[in-house]
Amino acid sequence: MNIGLVNCDAAAPAENAFFRMENINKFYSMGEEQAHILKDVCLSIEEGEFLSVLGPSGSGKSTLMNIIGCLDVASSGRYTLRGREIADLTEAELARLRSREIGFIFQNSQLLPRLTAQKNVELPLIYSGVAPKERKRRARELLERVGLGDRMDHYPNQLSGGQQQRVAIARALVGNPTLLLADEPTGALDQKTGKQVMALFKALNDEGRTIIMITHDMNIAANARRVVHIIDGELTEGGGTSDA
């Protein structure tokens, strides 16, 4: 397999891409020094793709995820999501985009310990002003979808690690986002449970959900239909790995 730097010119035009980054750079000031975290990153995906970004610790993959998720902004370059120029958006517009377009899943499920599984899933809808009856319906429907219909009233400490992560996936999906962004989603799970979570991701992708997964684990990355590698802030194309 030929692996080379991702070429912006070879990517789909911005107007045709679901998501496109062109020459994205990210710098951080460290005293008098300036750290160059992302280096002319180019990346384009189409709606319905399942992409994995594979890289070791310190490679820049978490910084890339934060920029993709509009939690951070690039120092230079162009980023469009569904045709919208991210650099042109206000803080309020970015917040609305995150809540409506992007579902986040993190390594540690980050569930609120004093809320039941159902209430944790409802939480994004509370912030969005969705009526209580509709919040409850959506949360229960998604918990059934991830196999936790009999655990809705359980608190996080009454759930296994894999069950907690499935609650987190339901929470990420409850707003019906167009993009699911997962950062090391199996990092805190055993191998068997990690495979179950990956099977759920594949099923969601088969239904048309666009997924970008950040991981350091080559075996986990292989579950995606396409893999790109990030090393020292530079992105290389790794091609597809799975037709499953």
C-alpha cells in the first residue's frame, strides 16, 4: 500500500465535501518558544464515511480532533464543514454548530455520576430546550438502540465500563448529529468490550452516520473504512482497511 502525505489538490472540492481541511496549522506558545503541533494538514471526507485518524501519543491527533470538533481553532488554513467556513463563525454560532452537528464520544465516558443513564442521555436536549416528554422519548429510544433498555434507571457506578461507554454513545446521538467524533472510544475498555463498541460503530456507519475516530491502536483503527496516519503533526494517507 502506498502511503504518502495527504495532498490538498487531490481532495474533493470544498463545495462537494462534507468536511474539508486545507493547509491547517496549529501553533502553541511555550514561553519564548513556539510549538508547531499541526503542519499543513489536508483532509477531506464525504458524508457517510467512517474514518480513523491513527497516531501515537504526542502526534497531534487530539489537537486535530479539537479543531474538527470546533472546540479549538486553527492558527492558519481553511476548514469547512457542510459548506460553512468555520473561521467565519462567531462563538455563539460555533456553540450551535457543535450542539446540532457534532456528537462527541471520549475515552472516559464522562457521565455525570448523580444522574441515571436516561438523564445523562437527556442532558444535551435539556441544554437545547427540548420539551421533557420528547427528551425522555429520544433518550429511551437510543438506550434501547445500544442495548441498555433494562439499565435506563441505573447510575454510572452501577454500570460496567462498556455499558457506560454505550450510554455515552447514546448521549452523543441524541441530538441526531451529522458527524460522530470519537476520541479513543475504547481506550478504557477490555478487548472484548472494545469489539462490542466497534460493532456498534460499524452498525451506525452502515446506517449512514459519518464517523471520525481518533486512536493510537492499529487494531481499533482497522475497523474504519479508511485510515489516515498522523505523526509529528503531519497527516499521511493510509487507505481503506475494512469492508465490513
